[in-house]
Amino acid sequence: MIWVIGGTKDSRDFLDQLIDYTKDIVVTTATEYGGKLLKNLDIEVVCKKLTYDMMIDFSIEHNITTIVDLSHPYAVEVSSNAIEVAKERGLKYFRFERQEIEYYPSKYKMFYSIENIIKYIETLENNILVTLGSNNVPYFKELKNLANCYFRILPKWDMVKKCEDNNILPKNIIAMQGPFNENLNIAMMEQLNIKYLITKQAGIAGGEKEKIDAAEKLGVEVIFLGRPHIKYPNCYDNILTLIAAIKNN
């Protein structure tokens, strides 16, 4: 049985190709939303966050022989646990990693922790667009200039509630489904008079390029949360190459 750790658009694209090769697949996603991305596929999808011990049990229960990790580039704990589970149980492990965009706007700063981003932006006076996802919202709760921050999140009630529970006013919540094209990013930044954009290095699938291009045209400074780097075994950035590797192992 092949275990696909999914929940991203990449995982849907991958599974569309993989099921032509085999249907001996089970998929896990950390959220119900991730599961909805995989609807209409004739395979088992489990929507649940798994700890390391739960991963071990899951691999035994489902007779897993191969783990294919298509989790988000920033889901470090998920990937690290999956790698260790594969080692512990003698399973094959494959990773799909989105290609990084290798260019930067003329005005940008790079940080590798949200804590350092918070220290930097609390000194800023102008408006800030935060596009780090709802899971990172609590880090901003005590920010002195929180009223200047606008949070773009998915339009889900629990994510909106998380914002409100962390001192963010409704007027500072932008609940919209992305990715967004360059023109929409420009319109949004102009409407809110944004001078700083906080974003992940999420790659093409995450709409990173369109955000950067919009910021560059408007002279908005981009503040990156740098992508964490893990030494993945059997890592691929092309879905067809990854599937070929799985078939040959």
C-alpha cells in the first residue's frame, strides 16, 4: 500500500497521475479542507493530524510499503516524522518538493523565524499584509501595531474565529480563496495602502510569484519567512519523474 501525505494542490495533481498506475493508495491530510481538494478520487482519504506514534500505527494498520510525502514545504514536523517512520519500519520514502522561485524584488528582507519577523515589523508604522496562513496568526496577538496588519486567510469560519480570538478586528481580516493573480494582488495592496508584504516562499503553486510581482510594481517591501530546508531522501520537484521513480522501486 502506498501512503500519500497530501492536502496540497500538488498532491491532487500527483494523485491524478498515480491512480492511473495503481489504486492501492491511502491518503492523509491534516485538515478537512485538504481532504476536500481530493474529492471525487476513488481512494481512501483520512483527514486527521498524526503524531509520530500515530504514524507508526497508521503504517502498520494499512500495511504501508511506501510513503510519498507531498506535505506543504513548511510542514517540517510532518516530513521529519514521516522520514523517521520510514527508517523505523523499513519503508520506502519519496518526497515531492516545490521548486523555489529564484528571484527577489528590489526591496525585501529574509527571516527564518516568525519571532524575528515580529521583532522587525513592530517598529514599522505603515500597513502590512500578512499572508502566512491562519496557523501563524497567534504570533501576532500582542503586536503593538496590530491595527496596521491585514491578514489574508482562507474563507473558513474556524480561521476567521482564530483571527478574532487573537485580537484581530474584522476590518483587518481578508477571507478569500487564492491563489490570486497579479492584478488582484495589486488592487488589494492599493486599496489597503499596503507598504509591507509578509509571505512564505511557497513556490509557483502557492501564488508566490504573483505576490512578488505585485509588490515590486508598487514598491512594497517583501518580508519573507524563509523556507526551511530538510535533507529529504529521494526528493523530486517534478511529478512525472517522481511517479517514474516510484514505479521503478
